[in-house]
Amino acid sequence: MSNYDVVVIGSGPGGYVSAIRCAQLGMKTALVEKYDTLGGTCLNVGCIPSKALLDSSHHYEDTQKHLEEHGIEVQGPVTLNLAKMMERKSGVVSQTTKGIDFLMDKNKIDVLHGIGAFDDKNTLTVHGKEKQTLTAKHFIIATGSKPASLPFINIDKKRVITSTEALSMTEVPMHLVIIGGGVIGLELGQVYRRLGAEVSVVEYMDRIIPTMDGAQSKELTKVLKKQGVKFFLSHQVQGVSSDKNEVTVTALDKKGQEVQLTGDYCLVSVGRKPYIEGLGLDKAGVAVNERGQIQVNDHLQTNIAHIYAIGDVVRGAMLAHKAEEEGVMVAELIAGQKPHINYNLIPGVVYTWPEVASVGQTEEQLQASGVAYKTGQFPMRALGRSRASGDVDGFVKILSDAKTDELLGVHMVGARVADLIAEAVTAMEFRASAEDLARMSHAHPTYAEAVKEAALAATENRPLHI
Ligand code: FAD
Ligand code: NAD
């Protein structure tokens, strides 16, 4: 039996980062992972492979459609080698996961492969090639999430698939029907649209990315429609049937009329659910809420004080950087420090092109809570930088307090806004006003100038370039 200060269960961005921080703080730490590779959903079947395919498919589309306008002529047809694109993606994943092995070694963290299951609140057995029993002063559960589905859908992983299968296709679908117009549906939908598939998105709500600002939904819908994606909004899916070659999705539209969409693949992307199977939570006495999430207090402690839980398996946004912050916070709490996470300032990004990025309150949230606010918006089209690259879609929208001018929300659509949002997060962490942003020098020509201009518009309605 081995004894540790901390045992972390799950090696995703929550778990491995937490293990590193525990080790940095001098704790004897073990990391338990059921799969052979470290990195969890994010590195293996999430953030990293999806971004690799988004980048590759973007190059393909540019070569096919946009190089000519730059005066670059391609002789002969541009052809797709999907197997090679997937091989590159797998290479990126394996390089990245090996990087985590290196970090575990560097920080002298013991890595144990196998399913971790509590025997009681102080003991965990790792069911791997051999059984290993561990005791620890503290446990951190970071077991993440897996795809959710609808009760009447049978995910056969052949025709009816989740993001995991969609990241390793052996052919480009002729017609990909996507249930759920959220982050996964739109990112992967754009990948296969670029590669030549017909793509139809069936969404229950009246807009895509429904948790983001309404202006972002509108702009992204417009751009994706231009790219050929078809949307079936306010549609209630009733059933999905499939045979060897085909899948049919039946839905009711706003008027209650039945709509049938037949394709060769159906991607189900209606959210994810916490992953707690096989963990033995009952044996440890750890409580779970009605949504299947491990219940935690503000310090991410479960009802069993020395067992913590972080990341997708607890409440809040299912994002890698949220899981990482929580992993660091718990390590520091165990070490007796007083860390804090500002959940309102965890940015959200959709890596379509144009990208979509947000931080703080949306206009809909401010309206619902009755806060008086000002708005400033600036179109990317008006920037020299956007015209130079040809990326003219999108805008930056700034919401600030009507009285104090404090930034309340920043919402963007456009080229590289996934990176631009960091400026807004920094400003809001320091409780800056829109005027603070408006008076800072922004390099010219950059996409970031849209942030300054939107801030000028929010402050005194005096943008310079429109
Ligand atoms: P996970 O990454 O899910 O890791 C949990 C780990 O625990 C897994 O490795 C699992 O095998 C292991 N485990 C579970 N049970 C046990 C057990 N009993 N014993 C041992 N090990 C166990 N987020 C972003 O911020 N940006 C993105 O661009 C992004 N893109 C995404 C794209 C896709 C297609 C998907 C599916 C998700 C994406 N996400 C993205 C979400 C992100 O992947 C998750 O929020 C993040 O991985 C959560 O981290 P985690 O550490 O909580 O759990
Ligand atoms: P999501 O919550 O982003 O989107 C699910 C969508 O499905 C929503 O628009 C919802 O209204 C819709 N929906 C729900 N039930 C439906 C039904 N019965 N019929 C039709 N539509 C329905 O979930 P996701 O796209 O599956 O992604 C899962 C998680 O992974 C998200 O929480 C997200 O944070 C994370 N993720 C993040 C990124 C990123 O940060 N770029 C990328 C991919 C995934």
C-alpha cells in the first residue's frame, strides 16, 4: 500500500495541472488515469484534435477558394488526403500527450494507469494491469465528462456518432446532420463543410450558441450560412433512425410540422455529462446532485472534507481553462493558501472562422437582471488589418455600466478573437472602465484596434474610424 499527500484521479487539464501545482507546493503526489495516454478529453478527443482539424480544413478551404484573390495560382486540382489530415491530427495529439508525461516526470509525480475506485473515504484501488491500493491525506476527483445524448437516440458510433468518432472519420460525409448548434456542432460542422460535406444543424433553441450574446449568434449564423451550412432552428428532434448506410433525423418545426433530414452520418452534440461511473463514490460517501455532478462547496470540497472535485465533473462551464484554474485553486487550498477564482471572467471561445469569444455578462443577461448599461460596437470590416487579410466578418461589442463605465461584458466575432479576448479579461480583472480601454494605445494595424474603437463607442459614442 502506497501513501500520498494527494492522489488526483483523472489526467485531463484539471487533474494534471492540479497534480503539477500540488508537487510544486511540496506534496507527495500521484496521478491516476484509466487510459494509456494522459491529457484527458481535452488533449485526446477534445480541444487539441478539434483545433488541428479546424486548422487543416481551413488551409484546404483557403487553397481551394481564397488563394486566387491573393494572386496565387494553383496548377491542377486541389485534392484532399483525409487519411493524412487525420494522421497529422493524431501526431499533434501524441506530441501533446507525451508533453504531459514529461511534465509528470519533471515534477516527480507518480503516474498510475488503471481505473481508480474508492474502497472507502481514505483508500483508492487502481484497477490496472495490476491492482494497486493507495491511501492519501487528500483526494482530488478530476474525472471529467462524456457526451450526453437524448433518451431515444442510439449512438451506434458508426452512423450516429459523437465528437469522438467525428474527430477520426475515414471518409468525408456526403450529408452530416448535426443535432445541437453549440460549440462542438459548429466547430466540427465547419470542419466537414470545408471538406465538402453538406451540413445541416438542427437546434432546439431559436438561435445557435444560445448561451453567448445574441449579436454573436446572429453574426455567426450569417457567416456559416454564407459558407453553406443549413440551419433548422427551433426544431424539436423526435427520433433518429439508422441503417447500414443512412440515418434519418425526424424533428418538429416551430409550427409543429414534421421535418425529416436524411444523411449518411448524424453527429449528436447536445452537451456533455459528468463522468462518475466506476469511481466508487458511494463507498467514499461522496454526494452527487440531481444532474449527476459531484456536489462541491465554494472551496471545491465535497461533503467529505478531504475529497475535492474539479473540472467538468462539477458545476460550471465545461472548459479546459476553468478545470485548470480549479486544479490550481484546490492545490493551493490544501497547502493553506487563499486562492480565488472569478467565475464571471472565465472566457468562452468558439474556434470557428471567424472565431467567437466572450467574457463577462451578455446583453441578454444584463437586461434580465435590470442593470443599466451602455453599448459600443465596432465592425471588423472597418479595420485596415481586416481588409489586408480579407477577414472582414465580425465585430467587437463592449457593454459597460451606464453610471460608472465599468466593463461588464466584451463579446467578439472575428479573426483571432480567441487571442484578443485576453485583453478584455485582463481589463475586467482590474475592473477597468470602457474609457480605460479606449485611451490605451493599440498597435496599428491590428485586429485589436476594434477593441479600442468599440470602447470609444461605448464611452462617448465617438469611434474614430466609422
Ligand atoms: P477530462 O479532460 O474529461 O479528463 C478526465 C480524465 O479522467 C480522463 O482522462 C478520464 O479517462 C479519466 N478518468 C475518468 N474516470 C476515471 C477513473 N475512475 N479512474 C481513472 N481515470 C479516470 N474546452 C476548451 O476550453 N477549449 C476547447 O477548445 C475545447 N474543445 C473541445 C472539443 C471537444 C470535441 C470536446 C469534447 C471538448 C472540448 N473542450 C474544450 C472541453 C474540454 O475538453 C473539457 O472541459 C476538459 O477536458 C475538462 O477537463 P477535466 O480535467 O475536467 O476532464
Ligand atoms: P453545448 O452545450 O455547447 O451545445 C449543445 C447545443 O445543443 C445547445 O445549443 C442546445 O440548445 C442544443 N440542444 C440541446 N438539446 C437539444 C435537442 N434535444 N435538440 C436539438 N438541440 C439541442 O454542448 P456541446 O456542443 O455538445 O459541447 C459540450 C461541452 O464541451 C460544452 O459545454 C463546451 O463548453 C465544451 N466544448 C468547448 C469548446 C470550446 O471551448 N471551444 C469546444 C467544444 C466543446
